[in-house]
Amino acid sequence: MIDKTISAQQAIAPVTDGQSVMVGGFGVPGTPFLLIEALLAKGVSELTLIKNEANEAGLGVSKLIEAGRVRRLITSHLGLNATVIGLMNSGAIGVEFFPQGILAEKIRAGGAGLLAIVSDIGIDTILRNDKQLLRCGDRDGIVEPALRADIALVHAAKADRAGNLVYEKSARNFNPLMATAADLVIAEAEQVVEIGELAPDEIHTPGAFVDRVVAIEELLPAYGVLHHHVR
Amino acid sequence: MSVDAKTKIARRAAREIQAGQVINLGIGIPTLIPSFLPPDLPLTMHSENGIVGAGTISAPGKADRNLIDAGGTYITVVPGASFCDSALSFSLVRGGRLDVSFLGALEVSQQGDLANWIIPGKFAPGIGGAMELAQKARRLIITTTHATRKGEPKILRSCTLPLTARACVDLIITELAVISVQPDGLVLEEIAAETELEIVLQLTEAPLVVGAALKRF
């Protein structure tokens, strides 16, 4: 039987300085905090980080950025992280913004083996500056190259030993997309079950996309409810 | 902005939602809209982070660590809700399935151009879902204060800030007025009960055609 389970430390071992790392999650839900801690502990730097947002100050990928491990951030919105906005404004990190759904499509295209996507989002805005344009019928489109990474870190609610993944509620977000779009895909899961225990119809990401599975033995406090967002 | 102004805008905006619609509520004033909707109105609330069928804010003590809206607030879902990934979530927006998007504004022009995502050198948190929502929702309703905190008009002849999208706005709802964007300019449809026409005109840089049947709200 296939068994991709491995410790977080061993799973992260191949990551080296200067690599690109995609990290799933939208806010706390779906952010792979255990793998991020392992990456922080390993001490790699000069990373290109790809994530929807940068979590919040002192949490998740923000810890990597605050520790000076990230050279470049490819993202959609930093509205909840004034610390990272400050680092961007001071020039400590380079930040490239994309419309959220376009970032998702770039990653999807990367995972699907496509070269690029073409869309008209932002066609009448400064977003078109320095971009390749393409005439499609009677409309202009912006060509957005597909996006892949060396490493993807994703979070699942359940995995089996073969790497089949199931996400939960709004913790799905970018995870299934990123799980297709990197050379080394590492998934952490809150529950790891035996092969055959997940029904084929419930699996969101087929195990063939996933290289390594890390069981989360105990949920870190970071996975919990952020009380300042409780209304 | 006073709570009263926000409440007035949200209450008026709620009246634009029709049964059966798929809607998205932006950050800020739009999130206040649900409390002014009839509780039995059937509608589908979309949230950018992959929720089709978002419900209300979680009851105290009931927050689910895996269930937030795009602004980070813990919420519930309604019966019939579904979850999806971020690509499918924006397929719904760009593909034309979103009936109404409610967004805030820094500036709106008489052509219906919207600027709400960047003030160069001052405010640049990123684009998020704003461009896709503004450009692709079937109907875009702007909920905003009529003027800036300094009292400068936000409804202009043309936007000075970088655009979110061109000619995308259908309706502007402020604490003072309801203004529709027509092919030949802005039409003042309603003014607030507490204000006067002169004040609205004074605080609006863009020319306003006063609607034939100007109503109070």
C-alpha cells in the first residue's frame, strides 16, 4: 500500500533558500500552520511566497515575512496585516498584487499544465500596464502567465495515506488549486485515515497530486477562533 | 461617519435586493444590509472565500474556526449552502451569475467609473475581489458617504484615483441621495428626508439631472 505519511520536519527538508512556496488558506481557515512552523524552524530564506493574503501580524505566513525569510510576496489583499503593508512600503519585501480570482486562475492554470490565461479583468485600469495584451474577437484581454511553485503547503481536514484530501467548509479556498500547482506538494491533515476509508466521491484532491502527508497530532492555538473577529 | 448615516445607507440599499437573487456584500456598510432584509426573503449570499449560501454572523460562543466570510468574520451558512474553491467562487462572479454586488467607494464618476482600491502612496492593501465584483456583477450598487471626511465630493466628473473598473456602477446610495447612472449621466432619483436639494447638489461635483419624480427616503 502507498504510504506518504511523514513528519513535518522531514516533509519540509527539501526546501532550500530562494525557492517559491505556495501556501493555502484564506485567513485562518485552511492555513497550514504546522508546516509553516516547520519551514520557519528550518531557517530557509529568500523565499518567494504565494498566498491569497499574509494572515495577520504574528500569525502564519506573517511570521515568515516578519522573520525576514521572504523576498517576494505574490498575493491578492493585505488589508488585515498592517505589519506586512509596512514592510512592503519600506521596501523590505516586494509585493505583487493580483485580483483574487485571477490569482486563483493563474494557479489553476499552472496546475493544469497551461501556459497562461486571458481575461479582461482590469483591462481599463493600471493593471494593464506592462502586461501582454491579446485581441480575442472584438475584445482586448490581459495575458496572465500560469503560476507554479517549487513547493505547495496545503491544509486538509482529512487525508488518507495515499494523499487523497478532503477540505472542510471555508478552509477549502486556495488549497485544492495549490495542491495541483507545485513540484513538491506537502499536505497536512487534521485526521489521517487508512486507504479506502474515504469514499471516492468525497475526495476533493486526488492523492496522485500529493507527495507528502503530515498528520497534525495536536492543533496549535493558531488554528483556533480569532476572538477579535467574533462579533 | 455617524452610525446613523451608515444605517440609513444600509437600510435603503436593502430595498434593492429582490427575492431569488445571488448577491455579494463588500466590506463596510454592505455588511450591515442583512439586518434590514425581510427574514423570509429567499436569496443566495456569495462570499469570495468559497461560500455560496452564507448566513448570518455566528451567535456568541458558536464561532466555527473553519467558517468565516471574506472579511474574516465568523458566520453561519443557510440550508442549501455549498462550499467551493477560490477559482469556482470567482467563476460565479466573472461568469455572470452574480446578480448584485454592493461595494464601497473612494470616488465614482458621472460615467459610472469606480475607484476604491488604491490611493497611491497612502493606501494600497491590494485588489482582493474588488475588480472582478465591480466589472462583472450584473448590477453594481455603491454604498458610500456622499462626501469625504473633509467634506469633499466623492461623486465626480471623472475619477482622479486609479480605477477599479470603468463604467461599472448602476446605482449610488449615500446618506443624502440615491443616484442612478444613465447613459447620458447621473440622475438624482431620491433625496434623504433630512436634507435639501441644494445641499446634495453642493456636495456633488458631477452634474445631476433631477429625476422627474424626485422621492424622499
